[in-house]
Amino acid sequence: MSTLLEEKPVEKKEERTPVKRVSIIVSQGSLEKVYPALIMANGARMEGIEATLFFTFFGMDAILKKKQDKLKVATVGNPAMGIPTIVGAIPGMSAFATKMMKKEMEELDIPPVGEFLEMIEDAGGEIYACKAAFEMFHLKKEDLCSQVKEIITVGDFYEKSAGAQIIFT
Amino acid sequence: MNQREIAGRIVGFDDENFMVNHNDWDESIAAALAEEEGVGLLNDRHFMVIEYLRRVYEEKGTGPTIRRLTKESGVPTKELYSLFPGAPAKKAARISGIPKPKGCI
């Protein structure tokens, strides 16, 4: 045992390979869940990193024409908001918090979801919808915004994510 | 700060190769930096971006976000990425002689 303790730790030469590709899964549809993913995808492209966004479950709302610019902040079950859940549940609270957050974001020049997806697509990012969620919610192709490249299965997603860091949000 | 010669002049750069003083900049330095960045020969469209970046920096003390840049410079996102391939915001700032962009957008 003592010899083990005396052994010097192996010095690892750390090689930091730069991130080359990211694949970001967006599985939730509240404003504060969708935006970080969009900011990360756009930020990746700005750094010359390939970026793929995969929308699934309630994250699908962000790519639905009718819903994408109406996402709301969750005021219930969100302790960091500083509002007790019971207060957060009062009608209008979520709309109010959403309004406040959108105002702050506008000041930081963060675009609305629809415009943001357009920016990401123009920057060379790829946007996909999840087939399972698409079927589960009985969606039609025309419900999706034009930036969605394809509706794909989870298998396709992994295939497209070859060599990428996968980030789940 | 690192001093080095570029386009026949001695200019100061920070550790990430952004010019320390944007007043030292001129078009021949821009051309030399573009060469270093792999952007190649600068054309009118590049200069639309460069002039816009420099103007905003001089007015506000900080470069614009990429959203503002594409909305106000007259160069859309797609074109920006093809003019400055790789990391457009950083490359364009470097060639324009202004500091590294600070925002996330």
C-alpha cells in the first residue's frame, strides 16, 4: 500500500483538441430552454465550429411557425426565478416574465427565435426535426419553419453527429 | 503586447493577434492581415464590413454584434461567412484593426 501512495502521479500531457463539431438537442420548449441552445449553435458557427440543432419533444415548438415566436418563460418549478411556485402559477405571471426577459434580450441584440434560426441557417448551421415527436404531435410539414432541413430519426441524428460533441438541453 | 512588423511598419498586437491601437491601422495593414488570416485579396464587400466595424468601434468603443453587423453593414449573414471563412466575427475584427468582439451574439 505504502509504495502505492509514494508513487508519483503519472504526468499526463494534456492535449487539447479544439471543438470541431457540435450537435445540440433541444428537448424543451420554454424560452429559457430554447435560447441557450440557439446561442450556443450560433456561437459555434461564429467560431468556425460546425453546428447541428435537433429539435424534439416540446423543443419542437421552436421550429413551429405558429409557436416559435410565442415561447414563454416557465415561472413554475423554476427556483432560480425567485418567485414561489404558487405565485408563478398566477395567470399572467409567465407572460409578464416573458415580456421582461424579451426586453432584456432585445437590448443584448438577441433576435426572436424565428430570426435566430434564419441566422443560424445562413451561417451554415443545420436544423433538424425529430420524426418521433413530429408524429406524436400529429404535425404536418407545413407547420415547420423553412429552416428545418429534414425530419429525421434518432438513428439519422447519430449518423449526422459523427465526430461531434453531443449536447442535450 | 507584441510588437511586430507588418506592411512595412511596426505595430502592436495583443496575445490573440488583435491590434492594440486601431489608429495604427491602414488599408495596407488590412491587406497584410487578410493574407495572414487566409482571407486573400480584399474586395469592396470586405471593405464594407471593415469600414462598418471601424465606424461602430470608433463611435461606441466596442464592435457590433453579428446581428447588427449583418443588418446594418449591407452584407448579409451568408455572404459574411463566405467573405471571412471560418470565424467571421473574429477575422473581420482582426483585419479591421479593432479588438476581439466581446458579445455572445
